[in-house]
Amino acid sequence: MKYTFHWSDYLVFAFWLLIYSLVGIYQRFRSRLQPLLCRHSCHCAKQEKDPVYIDSRQDLSNSNDQGDVVDTENLFLGGRQLSLFPILASVMASFLSAVSLMGTCSEAYLYGIQFILMIGAYVIGFSVASEVYLPVFYKLRVTSAHEYLEMRFGKAVRSVTSLIFCIQMWIYIALALYAPALAFSQVSGLPLWVTITSTGLVTTFYTALGGLRAVVWTDVIQLVILSLGMLLVVILGIIRVGGPERLWEIALSGDRLQSFTFTVNPWIRHSFWTLIIGGGGMVLSIYASNQTQVQRYMACRDLITARRAILLNIPLNAVFLVIQLLSGLVAYAYFVGCDPLTAGEITASDQILPYLVMALFDGIPVIKGLFLSVIFAAALSGVPEENI
């Protein structure tokens, strides 16, 4: 069955894109107005104190170098004054991409919930990042992970790793934008160019205007949308399939609640060891050394705030992983006996989450637009950091 969007769904999607843009505009003018107000107040105070004071630009010209440093830190690190809540949300949102959102749902739909063992990987990866890597970065007060590599190994190593990182992020951005757009296009007929162009332009706009502060606060908004949208899908889905007990029965009979495998065979799809050890290494590579995360840690007010932001991501990511896996079980129970992939309604398993949303909320205006915003909030959360 082919589903379509109502005009109100497009309106909701456009509304959220507007909100992201306004955040960038606000952060842009906020960063410009504060220095101007400060200079004006200092100027007035000096005039009152010294009546013979002659206005001159000499003091301002002497502070140009300091101003450049301040502007750079404001753009790239938010002035190193960001508090716990926005950094906590931003660290979590930055790698909750649309690819992982749809992929985790598809994983549970096709193979079950063994992926829940990634919670153990979160404990390992986040803990090591907090206790081993973070103190080094703060002691050196680096702006980027690549700056540390230059200190340790020389400029050539920094140049090579920076180039590799740029290539990796170019590929990642392309996938982060294209994958959700393609999935939604194939299940709803929404033109690819509309979503790719609009999200790409909006992220570039608010990142260029507001710098890291705009990125962090839009990440907060995106995380709220993601959480509410996924909870709405899971709750309504459970109701539609007949309640939690019925969901459990269908998932159990379909072998989607299989026990964990402790074999050391590396050729099987998932095992306890590959998810805990291999997953721990993957989490560590992202949250301990990836520039997008190091930049956030260094934007915190102090080391304690940065550590709390990392460690609190363990329970938050665990909860969100459970929600994602539940969405896959809901999709399996909802489509049991009429698999849309087998029936040709969708062409790839990663389209199952968008297709589930279109089916659950068919005939309900606004909600599908909200979930379109959810998917592209996940896409947006991974894109702007790479533009800085």
C-alpha cells in the first residue's frame, strides 16, 4: 500500500527546520551583542571617571589579537563555558544518526534483540574515554584531537589524520543525508531533492551563523524530538498489536527474543564477545578520539562537567537503545504474517521504520510530519558538527 503525506505534515517538517535556523540566528547575534555591550559600558565608565578622556581606537587595536582568540574559541568551543545539560544532550544526539535509528529497528525486526548487549560496550567505551583520554585533553587544553597528535607525533601526522578524518566525514555526511531521504522517498513518494536540499541548507546555515553553541542547542532540540517521536511510535504500536503481553508472545514465537550466544566463533552474526569487546572498541573510537566529540568535551566549563556528560550517556544511550529495539519488535508484531519486504511494499529492510510510521499514523495529520522531523533530526544531528 502506498502512503502519502498530508499538507500539514509538510508544514510540521518546515516548522522544525525554521526552529533550527532561528537557533543559529539567535546564537549569532548573542555572540556579537555581548562584546559590544561590554565595550560600551567600559567606554562610558571611563568617560565618567576621566572628563578629559579622548575617544581613541588605540585600545581596541591593541586587543585585536585577543579578540581573534576569543572569536575562535566562541565559534569552535562556545567560549569553553557550556554547562552539563546541553553538552550531555549534544554528545548523545551527535551519533544518533538516521542510519543507526533505522538500522537498529531493522536489526530487531529481522534478527531479534541480541544487540542489547551493546549496553556493556557503552559501559566500557564511555568509562575509558572519561578516565583515560579526557584528563589528557584537558591538561593540554587542545582545540581538537588532531592538535594532540601534532604535539605527540608532529605536524605531518596531524595533517594525514586530519585529511583522513575529512574524507571519512564527507562520506558520513552523504550517507546521513541520503539514507533517510531515500527510505522516506520510497515509502511515501516524497521527492529526494526536497529533503536532502532543505536539511543540507539548514544545517549549513545555522552552523555557519552560530558555531558550536548553535550546534549544541539544536542537538538538544533534536534529542527531544527523537525521544518523543520514538516513544510515540512504540506506545501506539504496542497498543495496536494488542498490548505488551501480545507483543511478547509474537516476538517469542518468532524467535526474536533469542538467548545470547557466548561462542568465540567470529563468523556468526552476533555473540556476547563481539558485541561487548568489539562494540566497546567501536564506542571508544567514537567517544574518545573522534573530533566531533572531543570538541564538545573541550567546550565544557571544566573537567568535572565533561566527565559527567560522558558517564551520564551510559544510562541515556542504554534507554534509547531499548526504545529502538522495541520499535523493531513492534514492527515485527504489527506486520507478522504480512511482511512488507516479502510482499514488495518496501525494497530494503531499513525502510521498515518509515513504513511502520506511515502505517500506524495513516489518516492522522501532523503526526507523520512529526516523525519525518524525527528521522531528519537524527540526520541533522550528525551533519553540522562536521561543518565546523
